[in-house]
Amino acid sequence: MPAGQPGQPAAPAAPAAPPADVLYNNALRDYNGNNLDLATQEFTDYLKYYPNTDLAGNAQFYMADIQYRQGHYDVAVQEYDKVLEQYPSGNKTPAAQLKKGMALIQLGDKEGGEKELKSLIQRYPHSIEATTARDQLRKLSAGAKR
């Protein structure tokens, strides 16, 4: 009998995605618990199944931050750019811009990092991230004067 005929077993269904809140909370728990490989997989799955939710930008930020924490600054810059480009009004955008600037500095691109930090201060002057950016710029300036 050809497939799909009555009496034939149905093809196995693809596994359903876990609920968005469960997947995100599990990923965040693993990120905070420093279980970064598992968190990466969970945030990847979250973005695969739920790319347009309010928390998608946060998930992308944490993906970038995992790369930063692991010292993969070049990949982190690319991942932070995704936050800035795809989720420009998200609540993690200032943090992504700050960390992108810091990653560029870690890569030896002091000029690019300073530009990113100054842009952050201009865009979000009263944010906690702007305060941190100002501190970073002062440290860079003080280091250059030695």
C-alpha cells in the first residue's frame, strides 16, 4: 500500500518546541549558572522557534555575551551587531553597544571601541551603560597619557 493510505502508520510528528517562557527561563538559568554550552543551545532554539517575541533581543544579547565571556571577541562583536540591527528598540540594546565597544577594545581596535562607547553615550546618555562607557573612556584616556 502506498504511504498515506488508510491502515498505514502515520509518519512521526516533529517534536514540538517547548513553550517560549520555559525555553527562555531554562536558557537564562543555565547562562547564570555558567553552563554556557547548554545555554547557547537553548538560546539558539529560542531564536529558532520564537524570533519575534519580546525576549528575542534578550536571547540574542545573551548569545553574544556568552561569546564575550569565552573570549571570542570577534564572534561577540558580530552577535552584538545582530542585537543592534535586529532589535534596535530592545531593552538590551544599550548593553549590547557597550559590550561591543569593549569587545572591539579587547581585539585591539581601540578607535572602533571608543567610537562605539561615544555613540552609546550620545544615544543613551542617562543609562547605566553610558556611565560605564564614560568610565571605560576615562581609563583608556588615562592609559594613553602614561
